[in-house]
Amino acid sequence: MPQDTRRNITNIIVTGKSGAGKQPRIDVLKEEYTLEQLSTGDIFRRYLRIFNEYGYKKSLTDFWDTEKNTFISDEKIARKLSNNDKDIILGLKAKYFVDKGLFVPDSITNALFEAAFSEKKYQKQILDGYPRTLDQAIYLLDLIKKQCSSIDFIVLVDNSDDRIISRTVQRRICPNCGKVYHLTYKPPKDGKCEICQVDVIQRSDDTEEKIKSRLNEYQEKAVPAINYLKEQGIPVITVPGHLESFTMENVRKSVMDEIEKLYVTT
């Protein structure tokens, strides 16, 4: 691919089933195009931390209008909090659902994503974990149009359910920095994170039952979102999530070869 094309990349979406192998492909794209990774997981953790650090200890149910089945107005929330910081209010809304173990509605996810995306000037980002639903996909396209931005293409990391289940149950993460390890492919030395030197852990949702639930949710929610984006003219590049010989060079080649095809045919 010509170097000027690489410099002109605005934003990329990376999607795929949970556990398909997205992160190594994201790492390639970050290096090749000098992009940042904008992850919904990181976004949620950031806003939850902002609210938690504010130190509000009372019940969050006071901010929910049971008759209208929605939050009270932001103005009322600000008065109850004695703080009108938008980030704190967003964190409160996220925490309300997370603490109850409920699915965070698209409206809240969209608001959190837009706030983080705006800080990046809507450019030079790899969108990881967003959009995950059709409504989020529609919201994203409206947003980038309004902000005169664009999505260059989607990288779909493809992998079989059986491989994902087998691999994900062996995934381990650092509870401090979030670095991901794998007991077979990338084992932590002495069971510790190489950066933080703390014991790595298994995520509570990396059990076979919960993995299968996420795979079903992907088919029901994420696939329609991808199809919609494709129908709107955004190219979808499918790359393998499983390689017989897993090396970063092979990962790089498998990704960049498919991207080269896109630019050859356009």
C-alpha cells in the first residue's frame, strides 16, 4: 500500500466474536497506521473510575425516574450531586446499570463513546468493541457524518466457536494494567504480569457457559450492525483469527495482505 494512503487513514473498526483474536490484529494496525485504540471496555472503566473517585455514597436509585423508565434530567442529577461535571454524570449513568448487572442501554453507551471519541477529534482511532448493535452502528454513522469524519474500513477477525471457547478459557489478564496472557500461546512467567509483577487472573466471564452466551449475543446483535455498515458502503476485510504458526510477523502479513487487496481493487 502506498505510504500516502497509510497517512490518510482516518478511523478503522475492528470487530469479531469475543475471543476471536482481535488484540494482536489491533496491535498491527496501531503500528502500521500510527493509530490509537479506542476500546469501549477502557471507556467504561474510565468513567466508572471518575464517578467512584468523586465519592458519592448514596443510592443511585434516586436518579432514576420509575414512571418514565429513564434517568431524571442532567440538571436534576447535577443538583443532587452538587456537581455538574459531565464526566461524573456519565459515570453515574454507567454505574447504575453495571452495579445492577444489567445491559447498558445503547443511549448510555453512545454517550460514553461520543464523549471519548470527541476528545480524539474523531480521528486516528481504532474502534474496538463499538459499534456492537444496529442502533450503535446507525448512531456512529450519523456522528461521523456530523463531525466530517469517516470510517475507512472494518477489519473482521474470523474464528470458529470451538477454537474461541478452547482458547478463551485459558486467557489470563493482569488485574492492574490489563495486559492479556494465554496459558498456551503466551504464558505469564511464574504466573505473573511481566510489567506489574502481580499474579494474573482469569476473568469471571471467561467460563465456557458465559463465552457461549457472548457468542450468541454476537450473532444476534453485532452481525446486524456489521451488515448495516457494509450496506452503507464501508468495506469489510475478513482476516483469520487462527494461524497455524502464531507469530507477530504472520499476524501482520495476514492482516496487511488483505488490506492490500482492498486498495488494489478500489
